[in-house]
Amino acid sequence: MNDRMTTPWGEFALTRFPEDPRDRLRAWDASDEYLLRYLAQEGVPLSGTVVVVGDRWGALVTALAEHRPAQITDSHLTQEATRANLARHGVEPGAVRLLTTQEPPPDRVDVLLVRVPKSLALLEDQLLRLAPAVHAGTVVVGTGMVKEIHTSTLRLFERILGPTRTSLAEKKARLIFCTPDAALEPPASPWPYVYTLPDGIGPASGRTVVNHAGVFCAERLDIGTRFFLEHLPSGGDGRRVVDLGCGNGVVGTAVALADPAAEVLFVDESFQAVASAEATYKANGVPGHAEFRVGDGLAGVPSGSVDLVLNNPPFHSHQATTDATAWRMFTGARRALRPGGELWVIGNRHLGYHVKLRKLFGNSRLVASDPKFVVLKAVKR
């Protein structure tokens, strides 16, 4: 497989994070190449403030590093991949400004490049945050694979920034061209979104949830999490608990409500998710001790220091279906758990997590199931 992205700025060897030589997924796609080709062919001036939103693994800012762009991402893994890719190509530290979706964007944007995210809500949130910095002369170009760009995507650009059209498709990729309208008054942001949990789901019943844009199931409790909340392990004496891949933090908050002596670590690779988890926890006035961390799973958590890990692993990486994330989460949990510590997992029945857990832990017990989901428990011996 060709592992180099060819652009008008040169060829770039790029990797995802964490780097895995067995991973056959590339760190860029045809939409990245199409956008970079367009910028060069059209002679788009890149001397002003260039902002790149949604760059998947740093491909765009690595290619454009000489123009000192700012990257805005919701993903810790994207930031780490970007740092590694920039270093691999000898880019001086600080040449690319790495910002999260939770940080203030630049005050002025002269070129706005948007790699369309999977989440329309996250795109809405980011365009609304950037709209005050966009001016009539700003060049706005979006990019994505044809299957990722919908009428709703174009309407969003049009509603927030101005008139929008698309390019012809090339290699199943498409560009979005938006002309900022200085007279347009962007709508008020609906984010973060706050709702109340239903009754009958254990300690979290009737509690408040706060969701920042882009967090899974932002407007309601998803059925998998609901099933997990109904079957969480009962309290222990001040256990150290990890809500791994915490999303909006409702699972870890439920544990803290049931056991005020518990120490709960909320961890996710999404900056939006960890901000949501912290807001959810604080909105419910939980008396216990909690820590909120953006990171790569349980990296940085000392071995043998945790009593309980609760996990609803994702099985997508952007548009690709993969079990690599679940495997890393399970492996990290086994390392972080003390002997006798437990990993509890919720997942779709068809994903076969029991096989992975038996391979790693030597055991896996079915705690609960319904036609769609299973709750599994593995114990570190």
C-alpha cells in the first residue's frame, strides 16, 4: 500500500495514532488530496491566518505547515498524530498552532478549510464559533468524501456563513465552496444541550445530562447506555472507578451517585466528551471525588491502581468500522486493574466482545442481555 500522500507541497509519509504497522487504514484520503490540489491550482493566498477544522490525522496541516496554519480538533488522537507527522517532516515546534474545539478560535480567519466531520452537530458548533472571525474576503473551502457530504451539510454552511455550492466529484471526493455573507446574522448556538434522564435507570434516574456538540446521542439517552445503567455493579467501599470512553459521563456519574466514597476517573479521547462529562457531574452536585482526563484510553494510569473499569467501546474510527479501539481499551483496562479488579463492558451482541475478553482475561461472564445488547464482566486474576 502507498503510504505517502502526494501534494503540490511535496510527498508526505503520514501515520495515524497510535501508530500500528498492522493498521491498513491510511492517515489521509482522496478528499485531503483534492483540497490541497485545489488550493495550489487556484492560487489561493495562504499568507493570512489559515485555520483547518476537522483535520483527521494532521494530513492537511502537515502539508501546509510552511503557511503556519492553526488546527482545530476534537480529538486527542488527532493532535498526537499531528505532532508525530509534523516532527517526522522536520516542522519546527509551534509552526502549526494546535487548538481543541474547547479553546477560543483565532480572532480573524482569512482561509478556512473544513474537513467535514461525521457529526453534523460538531460542524454546526464549530462554524458558529468561527463565524465572528470570518470576514467577506475569507476563502472557505470544505472537503469530504461524497458519502459524507449531504444536503444538510451544505445548508449548515449556508445558514451560518453564506451562499454555498459544491464541486464535481473526483475519486469519490467533493469540495464545498462557501462565500461569506457579512450581512448574515448567524443563529444562536444550541450547544451545549441539556436534558433530564428518564426514571427507572438506577441512581441516575431523573438526573441532568449536559452534552457538548459531537458527543454520541447528544439529545437523548441512547438505548445501550440505558441498558448499562440498569445493570451497573452495586457499590463498593470507596473504589477507584474509571468511566472509560466516558462520553457525556452519565455512567461514571451514576456510579458516583450510588457510592459517594468512590473516586471516579472520566477519560475520553474527545475534548467535547470530557467537557460534557465534567458538566454533567457538576450539574448533579455529586459529593464524591472525580478526575476528568482527555487522553488515549488508560495511558498514564498506573498499573494495578484501579478497582473497576466501565466501558462502552466505539466500533468506528471516523467512517471506518474497526475493533482496534475496543482491543486497546480492554488491554489498557487489564493493565490498570488490580488483581480481582473488574472490567464491565456493554456492547452489541454481534460484536463478540466475550471472545476478546476471554483471550485477554481468561474469563468472561454474561451479566445481562436483551435482543440487541450484552453486559459482560471480566475479572483480572
